[in-house]
Amino acid sequence: MSLFELEQVTHFYGRLCALNDVSLRVDPGAVGLVGQNGAGKSTMLKILLGLMRPTAGRGQVLGHDIRKSGVQLRARVGYMPEVEMLVPGLRGVEFVALAGELSGMPRRHALRRAHEVLTYLGLEEARYRHHEEYSVGMKQRLKLAAALVHDPDLLLLDEPTAGLDPEGREAMLELLNTLAVRHGKSLILSTHLLGDIDRVCESVIIVHRGTVVTVGRIEDLRAQYRGRFRLQWQGQALEFLQDLRSEGVQVVVDGRPDEAIAIVPEGWSTRTFFALADNRNMVLCGLQPEMEELEHVYHRLVAAQSPDGARPVIASADGGAPDEFAARRLDGD
Amino acid sequence: MTMEKMSVMNPNLLGTQSSQAPAEPSATTVPLADHAPLVIFQEVSKWYGPVIGVNEVSIELRPGITGLLGANGAGKTTLIKLLAGQLRPSLGDVLVCGVRAWSAAAKSHVGFCPDVDVFYEEMSGRAFVQTMARLHGFDRRAASERTEEVLAEVGMSDRADRRLRGYSKGMRQRIKLAQALVHDPDIIVVDEPLNGIDPVGRRELMDLFQSLGRRGKTLLVSSHILDEMDTLAERVLFMGRGRILAAGTLKEIRDMLDNHPLQLRISADRSRELASRLVHWELVRGIELRGRDDLWVQVHRPSEFFPRFADLVLNEGFEIGRLQTTDVTAGAIFDYVMKEAAHF
Amino acid sequence: MAIELLGYRSWRGKLRAHGWACWPIVRTGLWIVLRRKIFWVLLALGLINFLLNFAGIYIISFLTTQNPNIKKMIGGFLEELLITSGKSEEYLDFMFRQGTVTMLLLAFAGSQLIGGDYQQGGLAFYLSRRIDRRHYVIGKLLTIVSLVLLITTLPALALFFEYGLLSDSLDYLRDNMRILVGIVSYGLIMGVGLSLLLAAIAAWVPRAVPLVMTWACVFILLPVVGENLRHIHGNRMWRLLSFWRDLRLLGKWCLDALVLERDEDRLAYWAAWIVPAICTLCLIAFIRRVRAVEVVR
């Protein structure tokens, strides 16, 4: 069974088009969702949560129809929003237990499970404190706990590492990785940080101006650079680089000091790098096969979409929230 | 030499030409680094009631980009606010271009882009930036010219007429940056500038920062996204518990962490045989086999290791697929510094 | 068996029916209001009123057994304050006073209870669970209704039964079923009216101070305006501007305590149209505010 499918989904806020004829089929696993603000990401998330019926089109998430079965859908989906979720006066464990109860769990089960999930996420000591007192990192984990309490099959995460310091970010990504790999949860990770997606997700969906530009495995999207290496050295390199060129290697200097990219012909042995360096009394301290950075993938695929100079007819680039008035005219659900 | 001692003994390490750095003059020697420091913190401490924010910090900032890294609660925001003149130090002095940061005169030298935003939601972005320009003392014509220039720099020229209420997070960030730049300050302080900005925008704004650095501005950028700090910041400041733990370029700081041998990732056609050769070397502290062909090797004295390694490769005919230093990144160094700082 | 330690475990239990979700919302809502010590002051006022009445009824019935003429000796002023003779007007007054306390309480509680959901992301929390918009709406409204009932109706019922049980015979209870029904009806009318009004106002004006000001406009400004217009035009109908008064009129009708000399039956007739109309508008306004846009920005 696929994770979710969307068929020709289109959504308008008043006259503003947020999604334009999107058709997708995604298999279970960890998926990244990238795009500019206003490109349709949040609209897609709302539709996937069954909170909003698209103006046109059909779809299903985990087998539940997005138009008709929104409520049942949310029993199997956990959502971790970017915004703060606060219900005043509750302690951490009470908050998560409330989340469980609202997902249909009987009260005692919800409470027991809340304790368990909070312990798993490292909030064991803080769970009896009022959650208004939590630090940023703790609040993020609390949101994740509320999303996990009813053991969903799919987690929708909106900027899960926002506001976290490097240690916290690393911990959160590690946690998400474990959930995805070891416990078989599917994730949809919506974020601007491509580093996060690289770390956690196997596939990625790129949305731009209301259309899905790309969906696919990250590995497959990365351009296969055969015979392309990044070299780093210590010492003077000019003659070394000239030697390389004379051997038929294309050398590209990209501005970083003591570094260059070498594009080698067929049948090249990396030993030759060392030999040539040795000839010139130079020491190589780095040799890596070049792989396309996810960032470059994104640029490449997105830049192909926007024709120069053309003003977008549909949603404005990085268009911000749709007009308040327009948003109110078409409520979902 | 521990981190702590380093920071007390060498407050001027930032921006000092690499007299103490290993013998590799950088291709991009920055002459700007010879300028007198524009920002000086002289043993500055600040506390709020009983809570201490910053504890005897002495640093100097010179033109170029300096990254400010640290855990949440380490005192970064306090440091930034002291620099921007929003807080007065409880002890010590903060000098900006020779005047106290707290004074009104200093404000014209500093552009501040905070991480929170509080705007007049009813204004348009353009009007907001223009108002900020007027508040800095520009007359109406100069203000609107500067506004247009700065909006073009941050990429908001065509979108700045809508009311701020309807802006996405990324657009708000750009307007914040615009108002920090509008009076062309020499010192620009940004706290989490790329929050909420999509990947393309991040690249654009990072390029903007780099061009500002090249133009001779002094930038202090505080961010948690360490891989971006890698490319962006020439020098970094690590903060923890209100103190400066380390200051310098990433390479310099890495070199100082001699408790942590350099971590290399090597892959070769005959990895295990290579491992068996390397394990005999004194320079090699540890070898770990991961995956099929990956060796993770910890070495002392890298400047001796690499030539020996090259000789080994040539003599024994290994086909090396990868030779990579994995821990001169801001991320790895951050971990090491935090660990080091915990020892006393 | 794999070693589990403190790892993640899955949960596949049976879920309850959807409707049950309203109860946690109500329970949480009541907790949000009742946990704040400031509200205890207002609750204390209501409690004092109740206890005075409770004690008063008991004492009077006790003294009456000693001296049957005691009731005549009780000064007129006590009749204003307490329930002395079990007439429906007295219950009306009691509930009206309790209602005023509740109305004050809701003014301040509104921003915590409903406004907070818009400002602090509570709405995102509720709507992203396995519930529909209607569960949220019903849950919140029920919270306020229960609060109102708790403060006005339950004490009134307690006093009613106390009076009946302590009176000479149980005939009082049988003869005055009308009052029982009236108490419950008035309670419900007040509950529904106040809850819809608060929900609509708090959803659109979530912050505490503007909310209190708006509430004050509805409950203080409009009645004053109405009263002045009545003076100017001499037309009693202007009094209907006051929502609170309209509710009271409907209560009077329920409890059969309309004062016909003051034209109150005609006013009550109009009130019976105005109150539902306002309630419907409030309901629509509230529902409009509960939308998916709040959940994912």
C-alpha cells in the first residue's frame, strides 16, 4: 500500500492558486518536502491531514480518502507543527495524555502511553513540570510526543529542528532517523534545511509555485558524477595542476583555497594523483569523489522551472500568506 | 593548552594574521584583517538580577565575517544585544568604532537584525524600511534611495509593497535584514538570519553576507546551522555558559584541540590490507572498520601523516577512493569544544 | 525476544467513538478556568451567596417551628436578598445574581479558554487530532455551559430542594414543578447564550484586555445606551438592547415571573426572537473562526 496518493489535486484560495494539478504517489518511508514559502507546502500538508478539502482532485492517505475520511485519517497520522501548541496549565504528561485522549485513546491508556513516550524522548524528568516552562528543545520534543502518543503510521513534521541548538538538532535528527529506520514509521519532513532532509530522508518532494517539480529518491536525483574528484593539498600547487591538465584532466578551481575539482578521463587511477604530487614535492591531504550536493539538486531542478523574466500567473514566488480575505472565502472541511 | 587558557591568553586571536597558524599561508590572505578592531569587548559581564548572561568576555572583531556559535542559553543573545547597544554591561566596556555601544552615536555604526520580529503589521515592507532610514537621520529623498538599494540587495524589491501582516517568515527575515543594512553601517549583527528561508534564498543571502564581508564590513552572524557556518564564517567564536570558549578560524581551533586526533575517512581497494599497514604506525591512534571499505582513522600530527601515506600508496599500489578529513567542520569542532570546555 | 529496554513500543488498542473526544475538551477547559486563583475570588462570591441562602432557608425554617409568625417579623430587606418564601421571583433573583458572577468570570476566563487557542496554538493542537471541527466547537461550548450551570443552576436546584424538604410538607415540591423546570430552563438559556456570545467574541478578539472591553460593551455599555434611549423616547422596547436583560426576561417567562404591569410579556416575546438570532449569529461567527488555516501556516 502506498503512503499517500494525490490525483490531480488543485486548490485555490479565492483567486490565488496554491496547488495546481498535483498528482503524486509516494511509497512508505522517509520523505522530505521542500519548497519556497507559498509554494504550496502548507496547503499540501493540510490536505494530507484531511483538514482541508481541495478545490478539485482526489487522494488518499494510508488508504483513507482525504475528502471523506479526514477524521479516521488523523487517527493514523501524527502531526508536529511548527507553531507552538500550548494548552495552559497542563503538565507535560497531562498534555500528551490529552493528545492521546483526543485521538480516541481511553484515558488510562493515554496516560500510560504518555509516560512511555515522554521517557523515550528524554523528557522523563521534565514531564511533571508545566509545559509553559519548557525550553525550546523540550517543547519540540513535547510536540513530537503528542504526535507519537497514538502510535501513528505516518508522521508529518513541520520544521522539527527550528530553534534547536546544534546538539539538540543532532539529537532530534537521530531520533527521527531511528523512528524511520528501526520502528518503521513513515515520515514527511517539511523543512528548509536540506541538511536535515539529507540526514533523515530517502526521497524528496520538491514543490515550486504550486506544482510538484520533482519526486524521487535522493540518490537517484543526484547527478552521477563519474570520474570527478575533489582534491585538497598542502603546499604550492600550480605546477601540479598544470601536470594534471597535461595528463588530460580537467581542473576546476572553485575559489576555496588549496582545493580544486578534477574531472578525470576513463581508466584513470587515483594513484596518479599521488605520483604527480610527489613529483612536485606536494602532499595531498584530501581526495573525495564528488557527489552532487542536495542543494545543487534543488537549485538545478527549481531553476529549470522559472523562465527568466516571466511573472508567475499562479501563486507568487515566496508569496507569503494568501490574502486574509481570500483565505477566508474558501475554508476547507 | 586548554581552551580556557587559550581564550584568556589570546584575546586578540581573532583576526590576527596567521603568525601562529601552521605553515600554509592561505590563498586568500585578507588584508582587512590588519585593520584596527572595530568592536572591542573589554572584560564585559552582564547579569539580569541573579542570572548571569555573559561572564568576563574580552574579544575584538575586525572586518569580515565572524560566526558566533553556542548552545541555547550560552549567552549569545546577550552578547549580541550588548554589541547592538540594547543592553548596558554590568562590568566592563563595549566599544564600537571607538565609542561606547550604549551611546546614541554608536547606533549609527551598528545594524542589528534580531531573531524575533516585532513589526508594525499595518505598514508595507517598503514603508517600514523607509521609516527606519528616516529614523537614522536620512532625509526623505536619501531615505527612499537607500531603501530601494537595500531592498534590491535582499531581493524584496518587487514584493515590498504588501502589508507586513501577510508576509511569510522568509519575507519578514529579509525585511529585517534590509532595515539593518539601510544606514550602511560598518558593523552588522545578525541573529539567526536564515530562519524560515528556503534553500535558494539561503544561498542568495549567504552570498550577500560574503559580499558585505569582502566590502570591509564587520559581520557577526549567530546561527545554529553549522554546515552553513562552515562556508560563511572566516572566524568563529564559541560560547558556552556566558564565556568565550574558543576564538579563531576553524583550522586554528582544530589545531588547538590536540586531545582529539584528526579523524580521517579512507577507502581503498584493499582496505583491510591498508589498515594492517597503518596500524603499525605510531602516528595512528585508532582505526575503525565501517561498512565494506571504509576506514575511519585517527591520526596525530597530520602534517607527518600525509606524506607517509602518499609514499605508502605509491609503493604498495593502493587505489585510494577517498581520503577525507571529517572533523574540521564546524559541527565536529563544536562537539569537541563543548567537550573540552566541560573539563576543568 | 529482542531486548527492549526503554525503546519505542507500538500501541494498537481500541479507539473510542468520536463523540467521546468532547469530554476531555470540557474537562481541560474547566481545569483551565478553575485552576487560576484569581477566579476563586469570583467563585467565592457566588459561593457566599449560595451559602447565605442555604443557611437562611434552614434558619428560617428552624425558627418558624419555634414561632410561626417569624416570617412576618423578618424585615423587608431580607426578602430582597434571600429566598424566604419560595416564590419563583426569588429563584430568579438568585440565579440572576449568580449569573452576574458568572458573567464576570467569563469575561476574564474567555481569553484563557478560547482566546488562548488562537494565540498559543491550541487550535492547531485540537484540530490535528482525530476530531472534527464540530467536536471542538461542541466541546468548547459545553465547557462554558457547564460552568454556567455549575454556578447558577445547581445551587438554585439545591436551594429549591432544600426549601421543599424543609417546608411543612412535600407538597411544595409537587406544586412547584413549574419552578423546577423554570430553573433548569433559565440555566440552559443563560448557558447557551453566554457560551455562544463568549465563544464568538473570544475567537475574534482573543487577547485578554480587548476581550474584557468588548464584553463590557455588550453587558454595560449597551444596557446604558438602551436605558437612555428609553428615557428619551419613552419606549420600553429600547431595553431590549441589553442581551443580559433579554436573557433575564426569558428566564422570567420560564419561571412565570413576568411583571405584566411593566409590559414585560411583550418584551419577553421580542426577546424570544432576539436571543436566538444573536445566538445563531454568534455560532456562525465562531465556526467561521475554526478553520484549517490556523493549523498549518
